Amino acid sequence: MNNEKVQNIDSNTACVNASEQTHPGWYNLKYTLVGILFGIVFVKAEIISWFRIQEMFRLQSFHMYGVIGTAVVVGAISVFLIKKFNVKTIHGEVIKIADKEFNKGQIYGGLLFGFGWAITGACPGPLFAHIGAGFYAVLVVILSAIAGTWTYGYFQEKLPH
Amino acid sequence: MIEQIQQPWPWYVAGIIIGLIVPALLILGNKSFGISSNLRHVCAACFPANIKFFKYDWKKEIWNFFFVGGIFLGAFLANHYLMTNAPIEVNPALQTELAQYGITNYNYMLPSELFSFEALFTLRGFIMMVLGGFLVGFGTRYAGGCTSGHSIMGLSNLQWPSLVATICFMAGGFFMANIILPWILSL
């Protein structure tokens, strides 16, 4: 694999921080407020329930399809409006969203994550919500997920992309 | 009102709120919604081990730790103040299937027979927690995102690689839940 390709994968997999402004650390608490709302929804709509995920993958319930589908529609309308009206951030910056570049990792990695999702009944967000909701044993799952991420980083250049 | 909040929330309420997180993060500070990157930032902060993939300034991504801290707090608050003690309602077909594997406790969102410190010392509990977690961490980073980064943020921005990733998430999940998981659960 040439260097340029690795570079592309790198920018693709990093959570791109588009903001170029710097602020005091406590400014980040605004993200905590959004996270609190997200965490409440995770619990109250039973998105963190292993049973809901099993129902989803057996086509036994509409619930999760409804949640994700509605979120995509609302998100897409929002992004459309932000672009159309050139909405700025609260600090007056132009909003930039990085494009996702295709590589085969989205297929291989996507399938592997799908396996993990069906086993644990959780994607990364709900794992953190589980700890908050008192399922302390899930800490083991999170540590294992960190080990998985580290292992990916270790072998990244040898894996097909 | 309080009684309504204590009931499980319907899918459209959850979907609308989660969808609004996308513009909220963009407008608050130009952040693209995504959670699995946190796992990478933890590696970069704690165990970079001179690996190229973990050599970047993770402190610039610190907002994501604040976001996840909020998820933790929100789940804590909801669990302590907004819940009833009613068991989780589960499709009868799934209940019948799970009963075959001795899973009958619907008091919590996670079956205690599979996800607890006691279960960790059983073969199937170990596979579910340790292997399952590993696949989540390895797979999301290999795919470059998870349900939030690809399925919600990526699809909202009409990115076709995110559609490919989402289809693969679902295909992997269907295969595991219906073909492999029954075997793991019977261990």
C-alpha cells in the first residue's frame, strides 16, 4: 500500500475536527449537555437493550428500524438546511462536513462490527450508557473494544483496504 | 406528564431527538456526530505504542470524551429518576427462543445470564463479552465508523460509503444473530 492511500484511510477513520478555533476547556461542556440528552434517550427508548437488538436482527420488531430511520431522515433534512442556508456555528464559523471516502474496510470492518453488534447487543454509544445505567460488567466489553481498536491500529497497514 | 416520561419512549420520539443531535453538534462547534472514534482516542492517549494509527494530537478530539461523559450521565439520570420497575416487553417468539438457552430474566435491559461478572466465568458469557467487545472495537475502526458515524451522520450527509458500511453492519448482524449466536448461546 502506498503512503498516500494510508493517508486517505487515516483521514477517513479519524474523527475530523473541522473547527480551527480554540476555546477554553470548559466550552466542551456544551457537548456534555448534548450527550446527557442522548444518554437519556438511549435508556428511555430501550436502545441499549440487548433484547431490542435481537428483535431487530430477527425482524421481530419495528422499534429499532423506526429509531434509526427517523434519525436519518431528521439528520438529512438538517444537513440539507444547513448547507442550503449556509448556517454558521454559534462561533460564526462555516460548517464543514468531511466526505467519507470508500475503501474495502467499510465492507470487511462493517461485517465484523455487525457480528459484534449482534453478540453484545450494543454499538459503542450504548456501551457507555450501560455503565451509566449500572451494568458495571460491561466495562469488560468496553476494555475489549479498546483492545480491538488497538489491534486494528497495529495491523492496519497489513489489512486489505 | 411524569408518568408518560417514565414509560418507554416510542421510536419516533427517540429518532427525532437522535436526528437533531446531528445539527446540534455541527452548530455548537463544527463536530461530526460519531462515537467509536473515542475508542481510538483512548488508544492514542493511553497506549500509542509508536503505532502510526495512534500518533496524532488526540487532545484536539477531547470534545468527544465530553460527549461520551454526557451519555454516561444521561443514562445514570434516566436509570435513577425516569424508570419504572416494569420488566422489558419482548416479542413472544424471541422469549420462546431464549428460554431454550435458559435466558428468562427480563427485569433488566441486558440479560443477567449473559452480561454480568458471574457470566464472565462461563464459556458463553466470556465469548459474548470479550469476543463481542473485541469485534465491536476492531470492526468499527476498520469500517471507519459505527452506527452513529456511518449510519446516522454519514447517511444524513448522503455519503454512499456509509450506505455500504450500514448494509454490511446489518448483514453481519443478521448472520450472527440467526446463524452463529444460537450456537454460542447453547454452549
